Amino acid sequence: MEHTITPGTDAKPNTKWIWKVFWILLVVTTVEVTLAYTWPESLSVTLLNVIFISLTILKAFYIVAEFMHLGHETKSLIWSILIPIVFILWFVLAMLTEGNWWLFAREHFIG
């Protein structure tokens, strides 16, 4: 086994990966800001919201993968974290949909 660092010397900082992460996140954020200021009013705002949510989730997963080192873990650990998150998001969406239906039903059928 050959060591690349001589004992008693400082290791050269490996900042290449942090700059890569920085540039990727900067590009995604720039796309978000550009869309926010240049989105034509003739296009759907719902589509814009879906794009924003998708890009935000992409950035969040990338940050978790790089800074929390989850991207370098075993697949079973990654799935054991992602599956409960998907179920929680599904639960929140289901509760919002159900609550909206009850509001609609109260206004049109009950009262």
C-alpha cells in the first residue's frame, strides 16, 4: 500500500468537488430565477409551479447526496430513507385533496 501523503505534512485540500456542486446548484438556481422573471403571462402558472417544485426537489436531493454523503451509501440505505419520504408526501397530498373535497361538499351539498 502506497501513501500519497508524507507523514507530518498537510494534505492538499480537495476542493474540486465543492466547486462542481457549487456550479451545478448555481445553474439550477439561475434557471429558476430566469423563469420567475421571464415567464410569459400567457402560459400556465400551474406549469411554472410544477417546474419550480421539480427543480427545488432536484436541488434538495443533490444537496443531500453530496453534503450528507447519502449518494455514496448503499442502495438499501438510500431506499430506506426515500420510501418513507414518498409515503409522507403522498399522505400530505391525500389530506390536502380530502380537505379540499370536504370544503367543496360543505359549500355545495351540506350548507
